[in-house]
Amino acid sequence: MQFSELTDKQWDLIKPSIPNLAHTGRPRADDRTVINGILYVLMSGCRWMDMPSKYGSHKTVWERHKKWSEKGVWKNIMDSLVSRGYASGLIKVDDLAIDSSTVPAKKGGRRLATTVTRRRKEAKYML
């Protein structure tokens, strides 16, 4: 999937779910720019520090992503988009599929890694 920045229409849909600005302290970096930076990192798979500078400081973008994740902002955005999709008829329960298959873990099964040690301190190996 290729990354593309938020369109005006997409921004208008998620803007009401964004937390309000604080009345005190430093001015907050532009929310739309920061969200585009978050989406860029998540879609491209790059490290936060490798994000293009046009999205602002990688620390600011990462911290906003972390804080909003802890506060449930992303869940609120998703919930509002899903409910809007239901209301407009874009999403129907009949069209959804949930995969509930699981793979049980076997007790006493083969270990993925074994540590082998010798009597000498420096001879420690992972297989």
C-alpha cells in the first residue's frame, strides 16, 4: 500500500476526534502535519528518525502518536469513521467477516532457542 497524505475530505472527517489544544504552554505543532508524519512512518515502515522533515520533528510526531494511543484517540477516530460508514450505508454487517481461528500452543513442545554454555565465561552460544 502506497502512502498518500490526508485529503481535505479525510481531514474533515477525523478533525472532530482530535483533542483540543491546551490553553497554556507552547503552541502545539499542526495536527494535520503530525498525523501525516505518523501515517508516513506506519505505512512506509521507516524509523521515526528517518521520517521526512516536512512532517516536523520525529520526536514530536512519535510522542504525539504515543500519547494519543494511550488516550484512545486513534480508537475514537476509528469508531467515528465506522459509525459514519454504517449510517451512510458504506459498511454493512453482511459484508464483514471475522476470522476467529486460533492455533493452540502445545505444552512441552520444541523450544525455538536453546542456550548452550560451557564452563568458560566467554563461551556462551545461542542456537
